[in-house]
Amino acid sequence: MYWLVVILLLLLFSTKNQDKTEKITIIIPAYNEESTVGEVVKTAKKLSYVSEIIVVNDGSGDNTEEEAKNAGAIVINHKTNQGKGSAIETGVKHATGDILAFIDADISNLTSKKIDVMIKPIIEHKADITKTKFSRESGRVTELTAKPLLGLFFPEVNFEQPLSGQFAGRRTALNKVKFEKDYGVDVGIVLDADVHGIKIEEVDIGSIEHDMSPLSSLNEMANEVVRTIIDRAINYGRVTMMDTLGGYIRMLIMGFSLVILGIFIVFFVARIPLIIAIGITIIGIIITFYYLIKTISKSLHILKKGSFKTTTKSIIKMHFPVIISGLILILMLTSFLSATTITDGKISIEPTSRNLVVSTDQSVSVRGPYTIDIAIENESDIIRIPDDALNTMEMSAKDKIIINEDTYYVKNTRDGEENTIRIPNKLEKNLQLVNGQIIADSRIPNIFSGSLVIHNIKSKNLTKDNMTGTVKFNISSKTENAKAFEIKLNNKIIANSIGIFNKKENYTITLDDRIIGNFNIKDIENGNYTIKTDEYKLNIVFEDRNTSSIRHFITSDKGSFINFYTKNSIIY
């Protein structure tokens, strides 16, 4: 029985591995290669893992098609000669393999081992694309055109033979590259793989014997290789990266960046000594002015020679990054200057940034800063607070706030004063604020810390029962593990809220100032608390939230947590 189980497991494992075996196709582009194509096909067939062999007959005028078919290959014909790259692309379209290998049809000493060396790194997931290197008598196009241009535009590509002709790749990787129609296909694949971050490996397959190409063919090949490298260099921005003006622009941007970095350190990075920040800023200013002059001079020289189209492209493509960097610097400087005050001969710069707030409800807002101003005449008991600041304090307009035993009514700001907080003169002094003071959004809760807020419950379901309601909480430091809760009156939702409950305290609910219920941490942890009277059923459902809050609900010893009033009662 034991051996039977082992055999079944082995069979199951073998079946799974077989299902995962990748299909491999060999593609052979051929043009008038009747003397060698048959042997190349037969050599490829010796590899047991090869699923199919496709020969793309690229408009041959000899017996290439017949020789390939007789050797056992699938043959796809081009009516006319379209070039090696086109033949490869045709082969890819018709191939069914997950891994594709490309072999020239004119190799006279090809062995299955050489093909295996090319494909194995892909099968073993050591590379996504492999290209071959080998010894041969000639390499004039490689040495005289490809390598010098690659060293100039793509110095990181340092393969011994970028134009080897034989390569293989996983289909998912090859889908990301562009197949050139001609002899530029080899180097194009190498460059596309480099730029897209595809893992490419050069493998040595020993010696290869090709027919010697005539000088006219080498000239054509060189032109196509040069064109491909230049096209890729332009498309991937390598030409702009290396020219003189591009160098000036990069240095100018670096100057801007150093100035911005230095200013940022001065105001926001306290651990770095001030002298270092000032030094970085001065170096940045020197570099900026030097290369600004160089860039303007070189740009004017180019503009004199170019057409309107050339001029437009130059401004948009090359100067746009400089303009953006300059605007960032100008905005930073003007923001800091706007926060400058001069008192008793001292210049003080206190930048106050806006707060970027990303809420869990997927809303995004930019809050503050706010300017403190005196209350409007006849509003000695009214505080006007912008909506963003109210959201930060988890309050609403028409709430009441009690500060130092004085009660104030909270209202929205007037039109055109979206970032102004108007406070009565007495309260300004109590909170140690002054007119014109700029307050960051994050500081608002600290200013009102300790205040008691009477928050109105706004619900149509509540008013239908001729009732009003309030929730009381203190503004305090932001605390984690806030509890969310939902209040239902007669099975209708009247409020949703969130805040902090003290685990050791009780919380009171009143109706017309008459206590109708008390709950504590046990009720909160149970997730439900219910009160029933002759007329009303009140249900509070609690929920854990991975969030924080500045609302600290008042406990029974300080008053009622939730207050309900019938129409006969007056709240305010």
C-alpha cells in the first residue's frame, strides 16, 4: 500500500511538470540558402525539447523551400525578399512556442549543442533573452560601425558581438521589442532589451562558419545597423543627453536643485547645521547663474540657424525642464517672502505650508494655512471658522464651543474669507493669538485643545420625531484606536460618529436632561447598547476602526455624553 501511494504521488508530480513544460520553436530566416538550410533544420530537430521548426523563405529564387520541407520544417513563403527582420517577424507571428530561437540558414558547421547552449539559460530562467558570440574570420561591420556608435550612445551595452545573428528569447520578453525589417534587427533587439530592463545574456557557442558577404552587402548591412542605432538613440533621448546644450541644461537644473535643497534645509531640516545649508544654497546660485548664461548663449546660437519648427521643438523639449525648475524656485521664494515679518530691526521668516489631507473615504483636500482676524462687530460670542479647519477639529458649523467657561457659537466664514478665522477680541487674548497671525492646519486642534464642543446631531429622522440631539466631546491630542458608532432612534439611523472612549469611565445619555441610560467599556466591546422607554428605542452600535481622533467624549462625572430634547425643550 505504501509503495502504491508513492507511485501515485510521483505520477501526479510528473504530470504537473509535464503540463508546465514550455513549448519551444526554432525560426530560421532564409534567402537563397538551398545548400545549407536542410542541414540546419536537421540539426535543430535533434533536440528533443524543440516543438516546431519554422523556415521563413524570404523570396528565394532557388530550392530553399523544397530543401527545408524535405528536412521536416514548416515553411512560410514571402513572395519577394523583404529582409531578415521581416522574415523573423513573420516567424514570430506563426510560431506557437513560449520560447523562440532564431538561427541563420547559412551556417555550415551548426551543431545541436550550439543551439542548446543558446536556449538553456532561458529554459532555466537565467535570462529572458540570449544572444550568441562566436569566433569567425570577419567582423568589419561590428568593429567599424556598431561598437563605436554603441560606445557613444549606449555605453552600458558592452557585448563582444552585438550583431551575432543568432539569438533566443521568451515570447513575453520579445513582445516588448521592435523587430527591424532589415539587418538592424539584431542590434535593435539588444538595445530595446537594455532600455526595457529585460535580462539579456551573451552566450559563447564556439566557431561559426558563414559564407563571406561581398563588400556591397556589408555596405548595406552597415547602413542598416547605423540607422537602427541612431534611431534608437534619438527615440530613447541619448542624443539630447550627450550634446553640449543638453549638458548645459542639466547643469542649470542641478544649480536650481541645489538652491531649492539649501533653502529647504534652512527651514525644515533642523539637524543639519545652518552653515552647511547656506553653503549649498550659495554653490547652487553660482552654478545656476554660470550655466544660465551658457544656456542662453548656446540657445540663441541654435535659434539663429533653425527654422520655426526647430525653434519650437527646442523650447518645448529642451528648455521645458529648466522652466519648471525655475518656477518651483520662484514659488518657493515668494512663499517664504510672504511669511516675512520685520520687527525691531529683525527680519523673521516663518513659512507655513498647507496641509495635504488624504482621508480614508478616498477624498483629498489641501487645508490651510489660516489667518487670524478680529471678529465682526456685534459678533462677540461668534467664532467664524473655515470648513477645512472645522473638518480638522471634527466639528461642524452651528456647533457650540465652551472655552474658559465662555460659550461661543461656531459659524462658517463669509464669502472671500475661506482661509480666515475670525475670533472675538477677548478669546484672542485667552488663546494668545494676534491679528494677522498665520496658523498651519495641523496646529488648529492644539489652539483649541481642552475646549468642550457641543456637536449638533443633524438628521431628518430625528426631526421627524420632533427631537433634537447633541454629542459632547473635548478637543484633545490625537489618539489612536478611535471607536466608530452608529446611533439609531426607533430603528432609524440618526447619526454616525467617531471618537475616543476612556476604558475606565461610564457615559451618560439623557432625554430632556433626565438620565435614561449609562454604558461603559463592556457595552462598547460587546458592540451594542440599547435603551427602551415608553416612547423611544435608542440603539448604539460600536465598531473598531484603525484610525485616530481628537474627539474625547465626556464622561458621566462631567455631564451627559448624548443629549436628546423634545420639541418642548429649548437647547439654544
